[in-house]
Amino acid sequence: MRRAEQGEQLADPGSGVRTPPSRGTAAGAQAVAGGHSTLPHPPDGPARAFPPRPLPRRAGQSRSAAGRAPGAGGGSGRGRRGMARSRPGRCGRRGRCGRRGRRALLACAAWTAGWVLAAALLLRAHPGVLSERCTDEKSRRILAALCREYEGGVLVGDLCEDLCVGEKLLYQRCLYYERGKKVLQADWRGRPIILKSKEEAFSSFQPLALLQDAADEGSQDFPEAELLLLVAGEVKNALGLELSGGSLGPLWPGRRGPRWRGQLASLWSLLQQEEFVLFSLLQDLSRHALPVLGSCGHFYAVEYLAAGSPRHRALFPLDGATGAPRGGRGQAKAVSDMALSFLDMVSHFEDDFSHRLHLCDVKPENFAIRSDFTVVAIDVDMAFFEPKMREILEQNCTGDEDCNFFDCFSKCDLRVNKCGAERVNSNLQVICDKIFRHWFSSSLWSSALSFPLQRQLREAVQECADPGRTARSPPRAAPDVFWKLRRLLRETQRKLQEAEK
């Protein structure tokens, strides 16, 4: 996550996603390997910067004879000994200039390949550097096109009327574009919201074949059982979950009306967006996920919350929190509240669903806090339930580094050159590493807590973030470190409350 304010919405795009190798990398490799040179041929003359390669030496032939071209002193070597030899140039008989030229060419090729490799690594670490520029002008054009398709009956949604007719959903600003994804801020009846879509245009999504088949047959009706199977199949494709019809309520299109075809086409475009599907299924089950507020065509709306950022001393903006904390003790109490909420989220995602939910892109920009310091995941593009996680991790490999999918790691089985399907680190471990380390190794606590308690917190966070630092430690954060952190954070809250009295 990349932007200034809204979770994934206002973060410096980064991370996350694997970027395909740059085309330039292959080109650089070809240059190093000795592809066709594009250098101009040197002019004819006695001093050639790149002399022709000596002819191969035949068995029994002397090294000096092998270096001569046919007709220039070959044969028995007799009869031409009186011929005056050409005087060697400044480079000498052995072509020192030629060797220097080749070395310079190789050095240049290596330098170029180094820059190509550095650029490829930069793009992998920060794929957003090539993201499309986010502008208000283009964002307004995108929404205008959306409204034209709504007016033409191509798409529908419960927010379309307010956006396109009633002017009760008003565009505010462009937050970011990234690899096709569009994220915009708007005001809906006085409430700040975020409009999101994985693609700019409605036509970019795969159409529902059922609609086309019915149109070809001149029918307006579709078997509901067939539609149910299609929706369940798309959910399985997006999340790896096999859900019964009763669990698909938040995704079901509802009653058939005059715009039934547009309703189905709009739903199908939303089902192809994994984040929409996940938010829709979690909105009544988790207070740590954003609820979906509505949609129009392929755009869906979620609650606006100010995202975290490394620029904030406490990683998250505290101005909007209830009783905005002041001073060292106030910030320390806010951090302990947020840390406990992170632990609650870890436990919730681990135990409260039919499958564990893995967070593979943990950074402040992908989370936000409510006014009561509840932590909310606002970007779940890289969140996967256990079945999908196993499918992602189980890839070919030649070493453990091939089995790292952002923040979710596996191990390479060199006997079969296959990554294990089981994740070897955990959500808690990554949160300790990327969030808690910043909090509990900073000066936030210098005057707020006793030194012994600060030291215990730092040691517990270190044990959580790096459980494999000793041979006897498990490869992933053990359950007891979770309870240790929880106990220390509750003790921290108690000490801070006592200090206020």
C-alpha cells in the first residue's frame, strides 16, 4: 500500500504484488552473452581497434602460423622469409588494444546489465512507480462514462441514482490509480466514502455467458439454480471457498425487475473483484473489515477511514480518535489500545471463520483505526483464506526464496522442487515485525512507562517477530507469545491509568 490518507487509498503504491521481470533484463542478458553488436565497423587500415579473431590452430601447427591468414606466410614457411614484415603498431603484435577494447565492451555490458537489474528490483519493490497518473479530470470522465451506461440500461446499482441523477453522491478527489485499479473519494449524503473498481471500464470485465446465451435464444429468463452455481463458482475462484447457497446472501442479485439483465451484468463485474467479494462476505461477521455500502455497475463504495502511514509518529493519525491523546502518556495509551486491537484481529482471523484468513501484505497503509482505536483492514487485495493460500504457495522452486509470496512464506522441498502448501510464518509474526517493532522500539514510551516494562515489551515483540533466532525456537510465532504480549499490554494500560490519577 502508498497514499497520504486512505489505507490502500492513500499510500505509496508498493508493495505488494509481484511485478513481472522487465523486458530490459532479457535484453541486458543477451548483450552480456554476446548478442549481435550494433557498433559500426571500423574503417579499413593497419590500426584496427577490434582485430579479427585468430584462426584456430591445427594439430602440429605453430602458434605463430595459426595466427596468420591464408596466403600471408602459410604453407612450409619457405620462399617468403625475405619479404619485409609489416611493422607492428603501438598495440604490439599480440593485440593489446584489441584485448583492452574487448574488456571495455564487457565492462560496459556489465554496467548496463547492472542498471537493468537494479531497475527490475525497483519495479518489483515499488510497482507503483509506473502507475498511471491520478487526475481529477480523468476521474470525472470515468464516472461520466459510468453514468452514460447506467442511463443506457447497461448497468445498475443502488448508488447509481444518487450518483447520476440526484447529485447526492458527489465526486471529491482522485486518491490513486494502480495497475488498472481506480480509487476515488466521494461524499454521499454528507458521508465521506471511497469508490473502488479493479478496472476503469465496465467492458473490461468478462461478460456473463448466461446473459449472452439467453439473448441468442431470445429469452429473458434464466434458471435460478444455474445462476446460483455460477455465483458459487466465481466465489470459489476468487477466494477458494466452497459456499452453500444460504451463505451467498450478500452477493445474491435480489428480486427480478425491469433492469434484471443490467443487474446481473453489474453483479458479475463485481464478483470478478476479490476485494469486493471478501468485504461483502465479512461485513456482518467482522468489525475488523470495511462494510460495502453500495455499488453502481463495477464500482463499489466502502467507508472512508484515514489510513496509516510511516510519516505518523504512531503510524496512524490520532486526531480523529475519541479524546484525541495528548502528550507522551496519551500517545502511549493510544498505541497500547491499537496494539490490543491488532491482537484481537489476529485471533479473529485465525479462529472465527471456517478457514484461517492470511494477510500477505502487512503495512500501515493497509489498515486504519476507528475513533475507538479499533483496527480495520481497508485493503484486502492480498488477503486469502487457507484453501486459496495453499494454492498460491504450492509452486515450483529451487530454493526457499522462491516460496515467498509477499509476507506469506513457505519452504522449498528440494527433493521434488516444490514449495510446501503450508505457510511457515503467521499474521502475528508479520504484524510484530512491521507494526509492533516501530512502536516498541521508539521514544513513544520514554517517559510514559518504567524501563523494566519497556524492556519486557521489546523482548516480547522481538521474540514474536523473529522466533527462529535460536535453534530451539519454532519457525513461526508460538501461541504463548500472543498471550505474553496481551498480558504486557494490559499491564501497560493499567500502569498508564494509575499514572493519570
